[in-house]
Amino acid sequence: MAILSLNSVSKSFGALKVTDDVSFEVAPGEVLGIIGPNGAGKSTLFNLITGNIRTDAGTITFDGTDVTGQSPMARVKAGIGRSFQIPQPFTHLSVYENLLVAANFGGGQGGREAEQLCVDILDRTGLGDLAEATSGSLSLLQRKRLELARAMATSPKLILLDEIAGGLTDGECVALIETIKSIHAQGTAIIWIEHVLHALTSVVERLMVLNFGKMLTIGAPEVVMDTPAVREIYLGIEV
Amino acid sequence: MNHNSKIALPVALAIVAALALVPFYGSRAIIQDLFTVLTLLVLAMNWNILAGFAGLVSVGQQAFVGTGAYAMFAAVILGGVDPLWGIVIGGAAAAALSVPIAIFTFRLNGAYFAIGTWVSAEIVRLSLAQWKALGGGTGTSLPKGTTQEMFGVQPIRHLLGISNAAAADVLSYWLALALAVATLSASYLFLRSRAGLGLQAIRDNLEAARSVGVDPARLKAIVFVLSALGTGVCGALMFLQITRVTPDAAFSVVDWTAFVIFITVIGGIGTLPGPIVGVLVFYVLQRLLADYGTLYLILLGLFGIAIMLFARRGLWGLFTDKTGIELLPLRHRPPRTATPVPGIPPKIVKEGT
Ligand SMILES: Nc1ncnc2c1ncn2[C@@H]1O[C@H](COP(=O)(O)OP(=O)(O)OP(=O)(O)O)[C@@H](O)[C@H]1O
Ligand SMILES: [Mg+2]
């Protein structure tokens, strides 16, 4: 059974239809990539799945429960972890404390167990040396890493990653891919929005293309990237 | 930093011990003054947690001071209980009242929330002014002798060899000191707890806090009720010491909210030591400027505005920024996996030998 399924989900901002009758499923442990031009509605789709934005129509089911009307708090506790495209750190808290909040509240863990989990995640995401730094003082790239680490600290069954690879050097990108593969190896399902295509295609099992709020296609990456419509719209290649 | 916290605890204990011993050598006037300072401190610490940490800028704390005071008077006059129990009942009544007030005001944001709390306090004041058994609009006094018969007064009278009235003052003073210590300790433990971490996350970024599972309404409600409890207990104690209550005095927005905000803001809102610094400065200013009448309030206001413009985090924030000294730090540190072995000095590599 699917861990996440969207059934005819729609959302408009005023006259602008940002999510247009989108339906798809994610299997437990699956890695799904999402691509699409700027403003296609990718981040909005995440916000609908996490409950930060309410749907206009359609239903969202997570882990066998209809979560359409649930708060973001309830959904993260149920196992939907997320990163924000524009990093949203708790600026006065340390990097470690950013994770501790997530582990305590979203992950429902306490005491030594939570502390150790946070330390492990910091090491896995290359933030170990910055554990006690105030997160407000981090650079943009470090903040993006913190987004990933904090989402991991909620112990999700499904993790939503929104453009975390932009601006990385080749070496950093390889390290990020390793981290994401290790999350995948734990059995966590992943949906990853990314403009850095080579990073995305090295991990994902399926790829979805969004355009003007509509799901254009979904399937194996090679097949999707070969679709004429995708080549034209996403890559701007004339066919 | 570690060094600071190591000397901070003994120093704090010494200060508390010195304060506890004041009745053995200080005059009654000093004890009454210190009582005022300590009770204002308790109100300021409660408001600081509310506004500085939970972002709930209430200007209706007089609702809880007044309710605490009136519930205590009702329990003593109508119920015949010992005033010390009356204080407990006062706190419970204020906490109970905070629930409906929260249900009403939590629907409002920012300035509207502030106005909502003030309106709620006015409604409670007007309602209690109708209570004829407690003197209606003119208020009432505790029956003669109530405070002398209060639990603990006679032993204190014998111990210190003072009058009944002075012994009652000493008891109130010790209770105020205990309340201040309890409030500070509870605030620290609360802010260091899971809930406190959640509050700090909300203060930094509401949307992100919700996305990692922190429920803002729930945490804010807990803080609102707890601070009403503390404020109600303090209100009951303050009016027990005065032995007389009127709706205007018990629900004074100037005394129980405006001054309290002033104290917290000049001391350092959102910092734990802030209210302590603030109340000391406030007391000194009050002493220095008391002879100037209305001018005193104007000067107080100007001072407050200057602090708000030039030191957003108050005098304590200014001090921390300049010195790097932090008392009562709230930081959670990661568990250390590899601790350096103590006692072995780091190797010094000499060059050119
Ligand atoms: N809260 C909002 N109110 C109004 N319009 C919004 C809101 N959020 C997003 N939009 C609009 O919805 C459209 C889709 O935005 P979204 O952020 O989902 O795109 P995206 O695919 O993530 O783009 P990008 O690749 O730039 O991140 C955009 O036109 C955006 O301006
Ligand atoms: Mg986006």
C-alpha cells in the first residue's frame, strides 16, 4: 500500500491555479523526484502535503489515514518531515537545538535518545563542527544543510526535500547524494524537488514533471526525460 | 561561561540567605520596601515569560492580581479559612479565570490581543465591584486580628520579639521571598524544558516551529495559565499585607501592568535576569524621583523610551553584549562523546628549538 497518495488535489491563489487536479502515489521507501519550471507549483505541492497550506479540493492520504484536514503538527508527528526551499532556521537557537526541537516535538523522542539522534544526524550531514553555532550566523549553504538535518530529526517515514542541492560544489554534491542515499537505505520514502538534474537522477526511482500546476508525466527518469513535451517545456529544447 | 555558572549559584544562594535574614536586623520600613520590590519582581517575571518568551503581550495582568486578591478575601471573610490557604485559593482562582480569558483573547493577534486582555480585566473588575458581600465598589478590609491569628505569626513574634503587626509583615516578606525564588527557579526549569525549547522555536519562526511539530496554541495556553497562577498568588499576598482591598486598587492597570512592563523592558525583556535588574533600577528611580510628583512619571516614561530606542534588550541585554557574561543560560549542549582528559595540559609546540 502507498505511504502517500494524493487524489485530485487542487489549489488556487486568487485566479491563479497553482495545483491543478494532481493525483499520484508514493510507495513506502520510494524516492520520487519532482522537476518543473519556476513557478510550476512544486513548493506549493509540498505545502499542501505538509498542511502548511490548505487544499481547495481533493484528498491527501498518509500511511492509511486521511490527513487532508490535519494541522502541520499532526502530520509531522504522523511521519511527514520537510525542508523549506528558503531555509527557516530558529535563528537564536544553536544548530544542535534546532534539531533537538524537531526530535522532541516532531519525532516524539526525549532524553538521551533524542540527544544522541541529533548528534548522529549532525555528523551525517556534515554539521558536527557547527553543533553549538547559533543558526542565525550560518551561511546559506549551511542553512540548507540544517534544513535537511532538522527534517531528518523528526524521524520521518516520508521526507520532503525542496531544492537543497543548489549552489553546491561537485564534492559537496556527492556528499549530499550519499546522505540522501543513506536516508533511503533506512527505508524512508523521499520526495525531492531539484533543479540540479544530475544529482536528482542519480538517486530517484521515479520522476514527476509539473507545469502550470498540472502533473505532466510521472515515471522512470529516462523515459520521462525523453518525452518530447518535457524536453520542450522543461529543457527548452525544440523538437 | 561555565566558570560564571559555577560561581553564580553560591552567589545567588548567599543573596537569598542575606535577604532571608533581613528581619533579624532590618527595620520594619526596610522589610515593607523589600516586600514591594519582591512582589513587583514576581509580577515582572511572570509578565516576562508571557510577553518576552511566549509573545503574549498582555496588558490585562491586573485581572489576575485582582482575582487573586478578591478570592483570598472571599475565602477568609466568607469562608473563614486561614489567609495562607486564601493565597493558594487566590492563585487557583486566577488560574481558573485565565482559561475563559484565554479562550476569548487567543482568537486575537498582536495589538488586538493586548486590548482583549485589558477589556477582560475591566469586565472582571466591574463584576467584582458588584459583589456586595465584599464591599462592592468601595471594597473591604480583613477582619481585625485576622493577620495576627494567621499561621506562623505568633512564632515569628516570639522569635524576633516584635509586635503582631510587624510579625505579620515579616511573614508576608518571607512568603514574598519564597515566591520570588520559586518563580525564578520555575521559570528557569520551564524554559530549559522541552516546552521552553518549543517556545523559543515559536518565537524565532512560527511556521517552521509548526512544521517540526510544535503546537503554538497549546504552549501559549500553558504559559498563560501558569503566569496567571503566579500573578494571582502574588496578588493575594500583596493584598494580604495591605489587609484592605478595593476594585480600583486590585485591578489597577498602572500598578500591576504598566509599571511591570516598564520594569521588564528596562531590565531586558526575554532574558531571565532582566526583571531582577529592572526592579532594582525601578526602585532606585522611585526613591530618587519620589519628591517630584507627576514629573516622576514623565521621567520614568522618558527613561523607558530611551531604553527601548537604544537598548532593545534592556540593561541586562546591554551588559551581556558588552561583557559576554550570561547568567542562567538556556542553551542545550550536545552530549560530549570525547571529553578531554582533565589535568593534562595541552602540549605546547615550540618553534625554532
Ligand atoms: N502564498 C502564496 N500566495 C499567492 N501566490 C503564491 C503563494 N505561494 C506561491 N504562489 C504562487 O504560486 C506559483 C507557484 O509557486 P511555487 O513556489 O509552488 O513554485 P515552484 O514550482 O516551487 O517554483 P520555484 O522553482 O521557483 O521554487 C507562483 O506563481 C507563486 O508566485
Ligand atoms: Mg519552489
